Amino acid sequence: MSAPNAIKVVMALLKADAAMTALVPVNRYYLGSIPQASSLPALALSNVSDNDRATLSGDESTVIETGRVQVTVSAKDYPTKELLIGAVRKACENKRGLVNGMTVHNVRHAGIGPDLDNEDAGIFGRTIDFMVTSKRDR
């Protein structure tokens, strides 16, 4: 069984977006969490859930899956954090087609989380979720 596509799709969309990479260098895109020593701004991508679409036979060579991915942005100030959330949304929302070799049916915005700010530490964060529907080999 191959690994779920959703997080790979969102990462590819972010890395391919010139406006996004102008705001956050690609070497500050992380899987899981942003390391404490990382320079800001930075992004972290996490899998929230993955679901294969049920079929009658259940033994097709490819499946349609829907995965939820959360993108966490971290910045040195509140305005930059909000700018990043908007840029992430624009880079990913309503994208479809072939993305980094994967057939993507749709990437849908699935909500923006609360402010995750630590003013004393100078770290301002927020999350945005996407539902990614794609085709993958079993």
C-alpha cells in the first residue's frame, strides 16, 4: 500500500507557488512540527486524517482517498502571520489536476484555527486545514 497523498500534495503546491516561496524559503517547510531553533517565518505540515473511498469490490488497483492536512504558520509578528495564512490558502485552495505526479481531484479549504501567539517569545502562529481528494495506487 502506498503512503497517503494529501500531505505530499499540499507540500508540492506550497513549494511550487512563487508568492509563497518569496515569503517563506522552502528550507523552512517542515513535516510534523517547526524545530525550536528554526528561523521564522516557517511552516509545518501535519496529517490529520486519511480516508479511502469505499467501493463495492474493495480490490481495485487504485483508490480515491481524502486526507485532511493542517498547515501551521509561524512568524515574528501578527501581520506577517496573517499574510502567511492568506498566502497558504491562495497557494492550495481549489487546486486540481496533476500535482507532482499525483492525480488530484480537489483541494478544499477546511477551516482556519485560532491564534497561537506567544508575544513574550515573539512567536505568532496559526493553522489552516485542507481536505485533499486524490487518486493513489493501492
